[in-house]
Amino acid sequence: MNFVGEYIRKKRISKNLSLNTVCDELKISKYILQKIENDEFDQTINKVFYIGHLRAYANFLNLNVDDIIEQFKLQNSFEPVEILEQIPKPINQNTFFKLNKFLSFTSILVIFITFYFLFIEVEKPTPDYAIIPDIPEIFEPIVEKELINIEKRELVKNEQKTLQQKIEEKILSSSAFASSKINEDSINQTITLKFLNPTWLQLRDSKDEIVLSQLMTQNDEYTYDLNLKYSVTAGNAGNILVLINNNTRGKIGDFGEVIDSIVIDSNFNN
């Protein structure tokens, strides 16, 4: 195999497939497919997207995907990005700023101590007693009986209220348990992929057939049944948020990470 693009173009023609047909099936622009077949690499397009489209194209033609990708990498060289050494920030020792901090802290401490001694009541060594006038002996039984009656009424009222609350709580807890169990049984297990930024995505089913292969835009969402067990391939895992039954479980990977054939299950958390 000398040139990847020429080899793919010949295989497409041998299968009597037009370029427009391939575009419609793979949802890939005709411009990119022409670049691939002409062995031209557009420097303005990320190489991860290029490889992803090339993988989808080769798989569609039933070619050896691994050999195609390896030959493409050998055929095209990518210069590494030069990493600039970070210049450390100069240390500015501002003694005036330190002095201001010290004075501020001292002022706050003085105000706090003053406030404590002026406004917070200090416990006195001897208790104070209120002066109550003497009540005639004839009134003492009447007052005591009334106080006892008041306490009895309050006690009965509290017992009735407590009993009513227990009955209501029991009814509510039993109904809540029944309703929650029904809701849990009725929830469909679904996975939603939400895209925070433009990201290339490819989904394949258990038979390794392509379900979806395209560039997703910002705020796009794709939902599928958890039992389908789709394998996910993406150019930037940090831009994909995973929701299971509308519950956020985290991003599928780190920012800038390229993932290949990851299957998300119900235990996914990140």
C-alpha cells in the first residue's frame, strides 16, 4: 500500500459507490472525503478528526482499519508543538502591605476584646432572686389547683397531638415508599451524551456497525438505551458530559483525551 487515499478511492469505485453516497451514509462532508482520497492533509483540520473520518470510511468499505490508520500516520508527519518554558513571576516583597495587614489584625483584636468586656454579661458569683409579695393562705390552694389543671390540659393536648403526628407520619412514609418503588421500577435505563463544545463522535453497536459518526456541535445531546451497550469513540473526552437517567455522572474523560471504543454502563461515575 503506497498511498492511503488512492487505495481507498479504488476500493470505492470497485464497489460502484459514488462519493455522494458515502457522504450520505457516513454523514461526513464531501470536502473531507475528497481530501482523504487525494492524499491531501488540510492543516486547518485537527488530525484527530481526520483519523476518525478515515476510520469510519475504511470501516464502511470493509477494509483493514488498523493498517489504513497506521499507513496514514506514516504517510503524514505531524510536528510536535513547542512548549514554551513558563517564566516565573517575580516575587514582590511589599513591606508596606505586610505592615497594613498587621495593623488591621491588631485593630480587629482590640475591638473584639473591648466588645467582649463591655457588652457580654459576665457570670456573677451569687444568684439574684426576684422579690415576690406574700400571697394570703386562702388563695394558695386555688392557684395551685389552677396550675395543676392547666398542666393536665396541656399534657392531654400534647399526647393527642403526638398520636396524630405518628399516625400521619406512618401513612406518609408508607405511601412514599410505595410511590418511590413504583417510580424506580418504571424508570427506563437511558444514557444521554451532552456536548459542552464541538467534538467528533462515533457510536458502534455490539456488532461493530456504525450507528453514528459525525462532528457534534455545542449543546448537542444524544440519548440511547443503556442495554444497547454502544461503544463510544471521541476526539475530546473532556467535552462530553454523561447523564444516566437524567442524573449527571461526570465527563467521559479528561480534556483533550482521545477515547476509543469505551462502553458506558450503569456504574459509570467520573
